[in-house]
Amino acid sequence: MLLEYFQMIDRVESVDLQTKILKARSVVPAKSPVFEGHFPGMPLVPGVLLIETMAQASGMLVLAATNFAAMPFLMTVDGAKMRTFVEPEAVLDIEAFLEHDGSGFAVTKAKITSGGKKVCDAQLKLRTMPFSEVPLGDIVKKRASEIGLMDAIAAQGVNG
């Protein structure tokens, strides 16, 4: 996890396209410039970065479910609940479930746990735009490969 670069997912652990669930894992770094201001003497991961973590996991799920047809962009966050603080070196387990995909939008429910305890959860709505309209396809596929999404898809016997 590189907080200052918004690289929130370290590894996609699994993706199940039948149940529409993606599981990922991240480890909060011991040190980050983010902690210098949030908060001095009591470093905590900002809630907005936890939401971004859920959004990135949701986006990877949408990419897998649509065979990389379109780029998902976070549009709304509904019912977000922060349930505990997240400190440096915490291991985060992220799960996203795809509720709906179609008409240029996707809806997911996502949650983060750490050590078996709930950290946060929310419903996320993403707008999907064809990669022909958004010049990010190569960058997104490279990142998806780096964090293991392609391997998780291949483990199911689905071409990605």
C-alpha cells in the first residue's frame, strides 16, 4: 500500500465471477507522509483513503466481471461507516461484491476488516466508460497484473 500514490491494493487474493466477489489484501505502511499530518503523534489512515481502498477493489471486480471492457470511476458513496481506527502496519482484508452492472454504471458493496474486526463498509456506485473514450487501458491492465488480478482470473479458467 502506497498511500501517497493512491495505490491502495497490494494483492488481489481471489475473484469469483460466479458469486461476483473479489477479495484483496493490503498492509498499511509503517511510515508515510500521510501520517505526518494525520495525525502527528497518533498516525491513522484517513477514512477517505479507506473508502478509496474499497473503491479500488470494487473497480478491479468490475474490470474482471466485464473482461476489461470499461474503466470504472467512483461516483457515489452511500452508507459509509467507519467502525474503528486503522494504524500503521495493519493488515487489511478487502472484499467487494458486485450488485449491479449495466447502463454505464456498476454498484458494489464493499467492506474492510483487519484481524477479523470490521473496519468500514459502504455501497459504492461507479460509472463505467469504454476504454476507447478513456486513454487508461494499458495503465489499468498493467496495474491489475501487478496486483494479481490477472492471476486470480486465470485461476478460474476465464480469459482476462
